Amino acid sequence: MRKSPTVLTHNHDTEPWVRFSLLLRRLSPILAVICLLLLWAWISERELISHILVPPPGDVYRAFVGALADGVLAKHAFVTLQEMLYGLLLGVGIGLAVGYAIAKLPLLEYILAPIIVGFQSTPIVAYAPLLVIWFGSGPASKVVTTAVIVFFPTLVNTIVGIRGVSPKLRDLMRSLKAGRWRTFRHLEAPSALPVILAGLKTSTTLAVIGAVVGEFVSQGSGLGYLVTAARNLYDTPLVIVAVLTMTTISLCLYGLVALVEWRFLVWQRRSNI
């Protein structure tokens, strides 16, 4: 019996729904923010919570414009950003170096692991005053506080990334008589890069915590100082402005790392196609 040819049909009715779903997925963060602002405005308008505790969005906007116009917000934001960047460079650099050394020398892990884990398990606010005593009340103590808090994620991800390199690829590099530098450059670094960049994303979100905690302990300038000063004056809108500025800086740094990840991991995306 002869079978009739299969007729391939394309359901054009589903195409608009698929496009709408993709658009909705891309716009979902913006829609979530809009919904949050509408809820905030509704609560303020109904006065369900005191305006001292939760000021209306309009008051926060006016506080933002005022702080931006007189240069206060830019001044303190620049100080915090500078401390974050220096702390990131210091903490990530040391984390990469120590993590690579531990990954290559297991004996070093037995020596340093109790010290590192014990130091990391202590809340940053507990030893931040000690850092102020040791490094002074200037920017150095904030930079060191930021470096300490971003060190551990970089360290752990570096160890995991280097140790996760395929043993077969290592054997291949040995058969090609590749030295340590060539093995690192052509095998270990590319293989560990996705894991290291994932740790760097975590570090960028933690960097603002380190800088602000240092500013809370040792006041002088920065967004942490601005929050403390506004809180003492019960200027809740200005506190919210400072907090949102911290969030914006952290998101921008996170996006920058994501852009670097997208740029340097082209080979990984192609292999997944």
C-alpha cells in the first residue's frame, strides 16, 4: 500500500505569541520596576505607612535632583566607586594568585585553608574597626575592607576552575612538551575563565558592601557616610537616594563583567550551538 506523502504545515498563528513571549521576557525587569514604583506610589498616596519611614517617590526624586545639583551625590559616589575599584583590583589580584598556587600545590591548601576559612567566616563588620586602626581612617582602610570581602569568591572560583581542567587535555599538553607558561596560557586560563568570571560577578556585587562598611566604621566621605549623615537628620529620601546609587554602581560593574564574559567566551557559545 502506497503511503501518502507527509504534508509539512507551519502554524502561523503561534508566531505572534512567540514574539510576544520573547518581548515580554526581555522587558520583564523594566516591568517589574514599574510595578514596584506604582505600588510604592499607591502606598504613599493612601498613607498606609508614615512618610517618615517610606517617603513618596516624588520626595525621593526631589532629593536626588537636589543632591545631584549641589554635587554632594557625585562627590560621595565617586569616592565609593574609587574605593570599590581599588579594592576589587587588590582582592581579585591576590585571590587569583593564591588560588592558582593552592590549585597547583595541594599542600598549600592544608596550610592556608583553616586561616582563610576562619577569617572569611567572621563578619566583615567585626574586624572592620581593626582595619581602620591598622590602615588609618582614610581611603586605605576602605580599600582593604573591600579587598578582603572580594578575595574569597575569587580564590574559591580560581581553585575550582584550575582543578577542573580535563586531565586528558593536560596529558595532551605534556605529550606536546608544553612548558608551564604555555600550558597556563593555552589550556588552564581558557578552561578556568568561565568559572573565574562567575566569581568576579559575585565579587563586584560584594565590593560595594566592603566599601560602605568601611565608610560606616570610619566616616569622612562616601555613600556610606552620606547614608549615616542623612539618617542622623531623619532625611529618609536622601538615604534612599544613596542606597539606590550604591545599587546602580553595583549593577553597572556587574554588567561590565558580563560584557567581558560575553566578549571573551565566544568560543563557549559557539561550542554550544
